[in-house]
Amino acid sequence: MRTLLCFGLLLFLAQSCLAQKPHPCRSPPLLSGSLSVSARDGQDWSFAKYRYDAFGQRIRLWEFGKHDNKSFHLNLLFLFRENVVYSINMRNKTCQKNPLQTAFHPLKIPRNASLLAQVVLGGSSGPGEGLLVNTWTGVVPETQGKYIATVTEFGCIPVSTIYYTEEMGWVVTSYFNAVTGIEDPNQLNPPSFCTHAQTEETTLNFFSGFF
Amino acid sequence: MRTLLCFGLLLFLAQSCLAQKPHPCRSPPLLSGSLSVSARDGQDWSFAKYRYDAFGQRIRLWEFGKHDNKSFHLNLLFLFRENVVYSINMRNKTCQKNPLQTAFHPLKIPRNASLLAQVVLGGSSGPGEGLLVNTWTGVVPETQGKYIATVTEFGCIPVSTIYYTEEMGWVVTSYFNAVTGIEDPNQLNPPSFCTHAQTEETTLNFFSGFF
């Protein structure tokens, strides 16, 4: 009986230890927050507020930045299920509707990703001094681009991604001020003045939203 | 009497609110941790464990990385008060001693730095999901290089610095796994086999420790 108990305890301890190893994870399906993207060694950059809805496969971005030394502002709504992207001008109440080429990719660490390291950003000597994160690496099958993605150990909240392709070089994205949920779900629907927008010919992809 | 009480309460509240505005800060004088540095759009990079002693103005680095497509390992002890840097080879028990040009700069946000933003890295919806940090910017008087430095709101622990000069381009440093204090103070003294090392002619600066 005692041997059985010991065996059970050992099994439980072993399972607990295994459970503590970082595992690929999926971010919350509803997220609101901000991000910054930079490429070409800081020459191209943008800041954006985002709303992310993995249930409805929709992303909204309010964005400003610099590309080829020219500044830009964008207000975009990606509806991946309908394969369209709306470029919205709230001031003029106008709307441009383009076909969207990119498939929806939920925010997650793919199962075949390799763990690079688990680290504490900042420090661990006092409360509020650090953030336990896991950094994963892998290859995007479609593009053969390499990625390094960092997410929080608790909650799988995105912290940063580094993405490398020969075409674009290094693209660094930092995520901040995330909250789980979407305060105003209307932000993920096209505004009323977009209803009758005709679909343009030019197909856009998700990255054309950034640079 | 009641008016006085109300006035006192208002003053206290106002002071509390003011106290919550981020202020330039100084990191703990004894820190142990790790850092990564990258430059030239990721072509040059290094990882290092460090020990930092602002009291004794000493820094120890154990480092490996890549510079000009060649990998390197370094084991360095900077003694800023004595203006020397030791390059230590533990395997061969040999030591090289060079004059050190750079003055000691404590880890701190200078008083004249401008606050760029206070953000939560990751998210704030759950415990362990985010880290409240302050990002500051300014110019280094000696080099006229621009910096963007991020430290934790609680504890002033370094999280990242971005440093730009025309000569070096962007140099990005990330700090992680910091603990306050130094577990083994011997690591900040030259090993015994360094005692009789003759000082070389070539003067080094702190950055030559990285690339």
C-alpha cells in the first residue's frame, strides 16, 4: 500500500515537473492593444492600435508610420472570412474595399516551433520588476521566412516577433498594452458608409497594411 | 478647521498623483543578469552574462557572439576606477591587461531624458501577463548619439536600450534574468593568475567588449 502511495506521489511530481516545461500556446481569441513594427534597420516603422478577433477572423488597425521617408496614416479593417480589407477614412466618410489575399493566422506558437529560451525580461528580485516569457523559433511554411516569437508564460500574450525573409530583411514587432477582450465590438464591423463600397481590382495582403 | 483638513487632503492627493508620473531613475547598484546586443541589422550580435557593481565601478562579462561573420568568446573584467580591462582565459590561465578609455557610466536614466511613453509590455488583464515599463529618450553628450532606454517602473531594472550613432547605426540591447545583488563577489576581482599581467599598449573602450 505504502509502495503504491509513493509511486503515485512520484508520478504526480513527475507530471507537475513536465507541466512546467514551456509548451507552444495560443493567445486569447479576443485581444485589444498596441504594437510597433520596424524594418530596414529602423528606416520603415509604424505604430498601431489593434483589435484582434480570432472567432470572427477579423482585425482592425489604426496606424501611423513612415515608409520610404514618407509618413502615412491608415485605418484598416481586415475581414479574413470574406477575403476583403476596408481602408476607412472617418473624416471624409469614405471607404475603399479591396480583395484580401492573406489567410487568417491566429496568434499562436505553432506546434513544431522550437523553444529558444525561457527568460525573465527585466528582473525577478522584486514584484513588478520582471516578466517571464518564452521565446520560440521556426520557419513559416508559406514563405520559408524565419521567425522568433516571444510570448508571456502566463496567458500566452504576445510580446515581440522578429521575422526574417530575404525579400524584407528583419521585421521587428513589439506588442504592448494588451487587454483580453474587445471593449467596442462595433470596431470590427465596417462603418455604415462602407456598405455600398465597390470592391477594387487590386488585391492586398496583410503585410501591405504595414509598409 | 474643516477647510484646513480638506486643503491638507487635497494637497496629499495632488502629491500622490504627481508621484505617479514616471521619473528618471537609477538602477540598483549591484546587478547580475544577462543581455543580448545586436547591430548592423542583426549581422553582428552577442550574448553575455554580466555582473555590475556601481559601488566599485566594476563590470564582468562572459560573452559569445558573431562579428564580421566570425564567432568569438570573451571573458572580460572592466575596472573603471583603475582604468584597466582584463581579458581572461580561464582554460590556459592567461590574462591580458589593457588600458581602459571609457569612464564608468552607472545604469540610470539621465535627469534631462524625455519620457517617450509608459506602456505595459504584454498585457494587463491577468497576473504575470505584463510588465509596466517607462521608455526614455535623449542624446549622449560625449558622442551626440541618440538613445531610447526602457526600464521597469518598479525597481528601475533595465529592459532594453536602442542607441544610434552615424558610425555604428542602431545598436539594440535587451536585458533579462536580472537579480539584485552579486552572488559571488570574487567574480569582480581579477583571478590570481592575472596579478603579474603587464599592461599592453593598446587602449580599449567599453564597446570594444561587444563588437
